[in-house]
Amino acid sequence: MIHAFERRPLVLFITILALNLVLLTVQVRSEQGLFLLRKWSLFFVTPVASAMYFVTDKSEKTLRRYVFLRRAQQENQRLLSKNAALQVEVEQLRAMQSMAVRSAHYSLIRRQYLFGTLLAGIIWKSSSFHSDHFGINAGTREGIRRNAAVLSPEGVVGRVVTIEPFGAEVEPITSRGSAVGGVLSRTRLQGVLQGNGSNLLEWKLIPNHERVKVGEVAYTSGADRIYPKGLPIGLVVKSERGEMVYRDISVRPFVDYSRLEEVMVITKPIGSRE
Amino acid sequence: MEVVIGKTEVLLLLVIVGGSEIGLAKYLPWLALYLDLPLVLVIYIGWYSRPAKAALCGSAFGLLADAFFRVLLGLNGVSKTTIGFVTAYLNRWVLIGGFFPRLFVISSLTLLDNLIVFCMLELLSQPVREGFGYHALIRGVVTGLAGVVIFQVYDWLKLPRREFRA
């Protein structure tokens, strides 16, 4: 087919450009709800990324297990001591939980805090300057739904934006256009934290007269109905009087996205009727 | 010297680029951010191919890059189609035998690629991240340097050895 255009390359060039432009416009329109093209592309990328992840992960683990055994003894000791500490912590939490269960008053709060999670590995990360999304090796088959909250032990990571049977695409809270409902630990001041594509979140619409101190911790407020209440988001690193009515507040997320390897995805809240 | 790049070779390169992008993003994210591997190969194919083939390959590599970078499909498709097409014509007027001419041409084409992406984002009213110009400059230098090395390796693999003995 290409030989037909050898003498008229400009025609082919313009045709390809036009097709690409049509593709772009379709997607931009679909931002209101139709994500078919992005979904299809994820469908093709996921198997490749999964295979790569499987091969690299297995090789890495084999190397660590059988080749780099030098630190195994030290590591074993460290893990044993950590395990003992964790057991104590588990007992403490168990005691606290049983106390909470006794009180019927806390039943509603329990429903907000207890949720089912699924551990998923990150199989690809967008290396582009224009996107910071990443893919995980769990999808609809594992019970993950669109807009499911994605967490890590450090705090909130993001939410699922596109989903496939074997994989899903996650949008971090730091992405431009993403937002999370937050509450400050000390003042209990609530608001919306917005991502701007950088490593910091912007806390907007907080009036200048409110006192927000640097070093305060921001937790999820649960108001967005995506992230459960009480999960750590980040630390206030900047709080200055704004030029207009609102304060200029920046929050640094606890999650280090460059070192993230596994995440927890909320499958469904325990006790929910869904 | 004529270098022939066949369909199978292009398909193989597409697979290699896909695998490399995933590997780089996982193990060397800073390099993945600044190195545009699909672009280097589009320039190479464009340099040794006719405009029609160069445009077609540019589009294929661009769409693959879009799928792996998780950006709007067609964004790199447009830019890399243009780069492939331009490169195929550029080789008629420019010679890139040495290190610096190659570095200059690849870096300039990388900047042009970034400029097209920027224009497309503006045209589609999509947000452009802060520091785009700074990022594009570093990307130009890194891709240029990597491109020179990849060109050298590829030439060594593809071109027949010259025999100077009588």
C-alpha cells in the first residue's frame, strides 16, 4: 500500500496527520464520559507491562534470594525484632477494636474506617512529562471499581481512573485536575486539596483569617466520597497570606511516588450494602 | 551508503521501544523522563527512508509512545509523523557524519518535536505543565547525546565494513 504513496508522500503525510488529529479530538470530547480509546490502549499495554513486570520481578527476586545472601542473617534478625514489635501493636489494636465494638455508638464510624483492601503491584509508570499516571496489576476480576481509592502505608496515593479485567490505571492525587477532600489535624479546618502536576498539593479557598501552621498534618475528610475519612495525606509546608482573599497553602504528600512499588486498592467498604 | 530498514525490523524496533520504555520507567525514571527513544528511532528510520515510509513509521512510533506514556493518543503521533517526514527530506540537504552535526540535528529535531506537542496541547486547550521549556531543553540535550550513540551503534550493525587494503 505504501508504494502507492511513494510518489505522493505529502498526501500520505497529510492523511496520517488528519487521522491523528481525529483521534485526538475524539478523546478530548470523551473527557465528559467516554474513555473508550484510552481503555482500548490500556487493554493492549497491560499484557505487555504485566509480562515485563513478571519477568523482571522474578529475576530480581531470584537474584536477591540466591545470589545476594550476604545480608540474609542481619535481615532475619531485623525482621524478627520488627515482628515482635508488630505483634505488640496488633494486640494493642485488637484491644482498642474490642473496646470500640462494645460501644454501639461507634458503629457508624466503624463503617467509615473499616474497608476491604487489595494489594497490587505497579506494573508501569508513565515516564512522560505530561502524565504521572501509573498502572497496577489488578482489575475488575479482583473486584476493583472505577474511582476506587488507592492507598499506601504512608497515606493516600490516588484513585483508579481506567479499569480493565487484568489491570487498572491510577491517577495520583498530585496530578493536575485531581482533588481530595482534606481536614487539618489541629484546627479541624476542612477544604479541598488540589493537584497541580508538581510534587505539592494546593489547598485552595481557605480564607486569610484562618490560622494554618506549617507542620500541620492533613487527613482525608471523606467529603469527596472516594477516600475514606482519616487517612493521612501530607504535611503543610507553606502557609502564607494570599494577595486576595485566600491563603496560599501547600501540602507535601507523605507518599513518595518515585519509590512506590506496591499499593493497596480499596475494594469495597466492610458492611456496605453494595 | 544505503541502509535498508525492512518491515520486520520496524516491528522489532517497536517491540524493543515498548519494552525499553517500561524498563526505563521502572529502573531509570529520570532517564525515561528526558530520553525520547521513539524519537531517536523515528529520526534514524526517517534519515534512511523515503518520506512516505518515514511518516508512516513516525506515526506508529508516536502512537506507541502515547500508549506507553499514557497521554492523549495522537499527541506524539502528530509530532513524530512530522519529524519522520521532515527528516526524510532533511537528509537531502544536510550531512550528519560527525559527532557534533549529529548531536545538533537530533537535538534540534527533539526541540521541534516538543514544540509541536506544546502547540497541540494549546490547540486542544489541554493544561501544559510548568517548566515545559526547561524540560524540553534538557530533553533535547539528553536525547541528542543518546541519539548519537544509538546512531553509531546502529550504523556499526547495519553498514558493511569498509576494506581499505588494496
